[in-house]
Amino acid sequence: QSALTQPRSVSGSPGQSVTISCTGTSSDVGGYNYVSWYQQHPGKVPKVMIYDVNKRPSGVPDRFSGSKSGNTASLTISGLQAEDEADYYCCSYAGSYTLVFGGGTKLTVL
Amino acid sequence: EVQLVESGGGLVQPGRSLRLSCAASGFTFDDYGMHWVRQAPGKGLEWVSGISWNSGSIGYADSVKGRFTMSRDNAKNSLYLQMNSLRPEDTALYYCAKDPGRIAGRPVDYWGQGTLVTVSS
């Protein structure tokens, strides 16, 4: 049950695009199409932004998109806005009724 | 509207026990798996435990296996986490969270507000 690997921080200017990676193994990210991404602002409850690798819940802007290749999932945020500044976590099913989270990535909008 | 309300957190001494509860409403509770996720102060999210709709399948993180027991009472729309032999590293905000499916097999889609557990002498 090792945590998924995410970069500690990423940054971008308003209007730019950023991509956050989430690397696991064939036992989690690579083995299932059950990867979600969560946005968490300071002191707030996490909010799901992407589920099942690339699906967006209603109400989430289409600036947010997800993908997966092999053991690595990615979250791309295009047209960065100030309110996107937050912590982002990936999460994957890891078999045997377990989940695993990434360590989290702090997104800074410059 | 899905609502998950945790309770039972507090300050407890190392080695002691605590039982968390989660009251669910706004959805058909016995149709979904459920999870507990925790977040230590200033740290990231850590999955703790998950349970299927009928309690037939339960999973635990290695860090809590043998010490924590997750259960549910579908008649009461309630979820529980019995935490024994608590350690300082168990200090965290504990979230109750809903699975999108019947088994505890997918990342969560709804979260409660959390209940804070502090383990300290």
C-alpha cells in the first residue's frame, strides 16, 4: 500500500495550462480505470473534479480533464484561474477493497 | 442531497480506544459502499478503511490493520470506526465518505465534514 507519486508542487500563470501526474503500479493505477482527482482548498473538504480516469461530475468546468497511460494518470487544467490554486490529490482503487491516495500536489497560480 | 455527519472525535491518550460514527442521509445507504479517510494536520489524505454495502467485504490500510474495525448498521443508516490501541500518529481529521458503487471498490464521491481525533498524553 504505497502512496501514489505526485509532484509536490506545480505552478502556472493565469490562462496557461498545467498537468499534474500521478504514478502508481499495475496493481493500482495501471490495473483499473478507477482513478479520481480531488481539489482541496485550505480548511475545506476535498471536492471530486475527475472520476473514472476522465469523467467530470456535473458542475466541474471543462477546463479540468483527466487521462491515463500505463501506470500514470494525469490531471490537466487549462485556462488557469486564480480560484484553481489549491491542493490536488489523485486516488486509485488498489484491489482487495482498498484505495490509495497520492501525496498531493500544491498548485500555485502565479 | 447526500449528507454525511461524523461524530465521536476528541482527545484520547495513547493506547486508549475511540469509536467514530457517521450518520448518512439523502441517499439509499444500503446500496453503497463506504469509506473512512483521514488527514493529519498539514498532511495529505490517507485512506483508512472501506466496507461494502452488506458488510461482506472490508479492507484496511496496513497502518491500522489489527487495531481499527469498520462496521455499518444499514437499519440506522450509520457507519462506524472502532479505533483501539491509538497512537499519536493516528491524530487526524477523520472523514466519512461514500463509494459510487456497492462494493468498496472505487474512489469516493461524497465526503462528510470530518471529526478530529487527537491522540496525546
